Amino acid sequence: MSTPTKILIGGVAGFLVLSILGWWTFALILLGVMAVPAVAYMMLDPSQRRRVRAQGRKRLGS
């Protein structure tokens, strides 16, 4: 699936959640979606974080 398609699906889903559930629920869901990867990254050991950063740099060059 291409990146623009993912963005479109996320936008439509966000609009539906916003219109059905309300602003505060939308804000909490958005905060959770952003917080989960950040918390997961912070739970890694320093050596594991280095490996994750190295993978990101390796992908950028390819």
C-alpha cells in the first residue's frame, strides 16, 4: 500500500471518529497512537536503541 493511500485512509478514519465520538475522544486516541511507539522505544535497552537507529539509517541509504 502506498504512503498517500495510508494517509488518506487515516484521514478518513480520523474524520469519522471526530464526527461520531467527539473532539476529546479523538484527541485521546491521537495521543495514544503517538505515545505507544514512543513508550515502546523508551523501554528498549541502550544497545537495542542503537540497533533500531542503525536500521533506520540503513534503510535511508537504500
